[in-house]
Amino acid sequence: MSSLKLFFALIGLALLYLWNDPADQSSNNRYLEKPPHDKIQVLNFGTFHMGFTNDETSTEFDEHDRENQKKVHEIAEKLSDFEPTVILVETVPEENDELRENYFSYVDNPDMDFENPSEIELLAFELGRLSGTERIYGIDHKMSYNYKIGQLINNKIDPTWHDAYYEDPLQFYPAVNADEDTLSLFEKLKRTNHDRYLDFLIAVNADMLTHAGTEDGFEGADEAAKYYQRNLRMYSNLNRLDLSEDDRVFILLGASHTAFFRDFMSRDPKYEMVDTFEYLE
């Protein structure tokens, strides 16, 4: 071996030793250590509101129709394979006592009728009954905001794009753009939980409002911030609950909230979202 090759070989060995120096092992391996706790498993499921809603947009659905109720229960049966220990729904925490009373009445008598059933009574209650879930909580937080603000002001930020977008928002998301009238209930809920559709819901409900504002104002962005704030407060309500690593949490919310929770949880080391579509086969 030439002296030059020997020199570079020795340099390589020295660098290898330094890289694997036992005194530096804690530094080199700090990213490989096991997380300090097991993550709480979450099935984060989005839906349209199946009963009366104050939302600006709604999906045509007769919640009193027995065939519709049967189809919802079939979906609840699929989702019950997750075997949740906790169910979270879109009611305010102040109504938790009434929520639990209604839930356990349904568990004891699944043939009972509700005057105004929603996805909570139709889907969450049935899923909980099938799973033997004993804990159910509401985590909603009410805040109003005006996502039509761009139509009510003299928009000086980006009116051409804003107006074109809101004329037909789904045209910009071809992967999930479909005629709802051609979709079954099961297909609608599968589309609703598609990542691209959840992206669309954040954009159409909040992010695209940043294209609206007066000459020196931020009216659209400020309205969008209110919707972010509402969802962050809902997420705070989740974090108020006493959950352990042994819990399996099923969250049923209007899908725009599901979209925000997906993003929050993707960065939160406390939780791990399971693949929703594993339970929608």
C-alpha cells in the first residue's frame, strides 16, 4: 500500500472511531430512544350532520327513515371493530350529563326512538353499544364566524381568485369531486374521510378567506382565525379529559373539525391516529 493510501486509511479509521466514541453515544443515539410513553390510539372520523344543523351547507338525509338508520348502523358495526373505550362527539361539555343519560338509555333499549336523531344517536350510540363503550363526552365549543365575508365587503386583496374559487370549490380537488346524488351513504362517508377532502374542508372553511379583505383590512383572515380558534378550543376540550395509554378513542365530528383534528394530532406526540379506511372495508 502506498504511503498516500495508508494515510487516508488511517484518517478513515480515526473518523470511524470518533463517530462511534462511547463517550458520544448518548448524543448520537438520542433520536433512536424509545418515546417516553405509548401513544393513545385514536380513530378520527368525520361525517356530515345527519340531523338538523345550523351549518350553512348540509347534506340531504332523512334521519327518520328506517332504511337510512339501518345503513348508518351497518357503518357503525364496521367502525366498532376499533373497540373504543371512549367516544367523543360534537356537543358541548356542559351537556355531558344529558348525553350520557341518553346514551345509556339507548344501550339498554336500542329500539328507542329519538325525536331529532343526529349522527350522535344514529352512529356514535350504536357504535358504543356494539363496543361496550362506557365513556362518552362532548368536546364542542361554539363560536360563530362568517365564511361569506368576501361577498359582504369591498374585496381589494384578491377578488378574482376568491370569487372564482367559491363559485365551485370542489372543481379544484378532482380526486374527491363527485356528484353526491350518485353516491351511497357509505361512499359519501368514505369520500368525507379522504385526506384530500379533509384538505378541501380546511381550505373552503378557512384558508381561502385570506383572499378577502378591504384595502388595509384583514377581514377574511380574521374570520378564518375564528374558525381555527374554535377548533383549537375543541382540541383543548379533548385534552382536558383523563385519558390513559390504554384508551382507544373514537372521535365523531363534523368533517371540517375532523380535518383540523387530523392536523393537530399528526404533530401531537400524545396521540396516534389509526387508518380510518382499515375499518371501512
